[in-house]
Amino acid sequence: MHAAILNANLAPGGKTAHLAETMAGLLGEVGHEARVFSLSEWDLPACDGSTCYQNEKTIALTGELVKAEAIVLIAPVYNYDLNAAAKNLIELTGSSWKGKAIGLVCTAGAQKSYLSPLAFMNSLGTDYRCLVSPRYVYVSRADFNPDNTLPSDGDIRRRLAFLAKELPVLAEAAAKIAAMER
């Protein structure tokens, strides 16, 4: 399986970048190919419903996502919702998400926003017929070591490892469903 890992944090580095690299490593450990895309490096336009789709970066990233069998979105939570960059990403590249297996990893300051990914997950399932893992991984500031890395034996790493094993199962199911629709 080939997975695209999308880091939706517009600030380079940090916790979401560490989570993206960790997820890529865990997918590699179970025999799958993963590529990390950091939105901080893509300079995507704001979705205007028109000219944004002719933007060369939008076209390039959409092309990369089309190749993926699964997508892992890693996004910060601000004000009880995924950040605006994650929403903009879906608006720009949504056609390439259709019918794919999706894993979601969220970072937040505290546990109070735990349910914030649900509306985003519903949108992916309804609008793009994605198979979204209900076992999203929610990571708060307290889950990280002082150097912004994850403990090697902690619960978050265990849950990320489970997601790395679950995504290929979802991707296979998504491929079977797509074949039934033809």
C-alpha cells in the first residue's frame, strides 16, 4: 500500500512534523510505502472555488494524492475544530480523496477538543465516500516529551502503530467497494 501523510500545520517542524515522520516510520515497519507532505512547504492558495484549481501547486498535490491508496491527515486543533489549512486542503484536493482509506491524527493543547474531528470525518465519509478510521489518534501537549517527541513506549505510539496496521485493511476494502461500483 502507498500512503500519503499530510501534515496540515503551516508552521514548519514541531509536534505535527514529528507525528508525520513517526507515522511514516510505522507504516514502513509493517511493509508499506509512505510519503510525508508538509503543507508549510506547498504554499497552496486559498480556495476560491474557481482559479485555485488551476494553481500549479494544487494540481501537483492533487496528482500526488491520486496515487495514494490511503491518506493520513495530521492536523492541529484550534478553537474546537481542525485548522483552516486542513479544511482548505480538502476544498482544493477533495477529488483525489474519493473512496480512499483515511486515518486522522490531531494535536491539541488539551483534551477538551477530543470530539472536534467528528464533523471533519463525517464530511470525508459523506462527500468523498472515504473509509475513515473511527480510531483517530488525538494527541495533547501532555502526551509529548519535553523535546516534542513521543515516548517510545507510550499509548500514543501504540495507537499510531495500530492505525498503521488498520489502514491497509481499510485500503483493501475501499478498493473492493470501488470495484463493485464499476
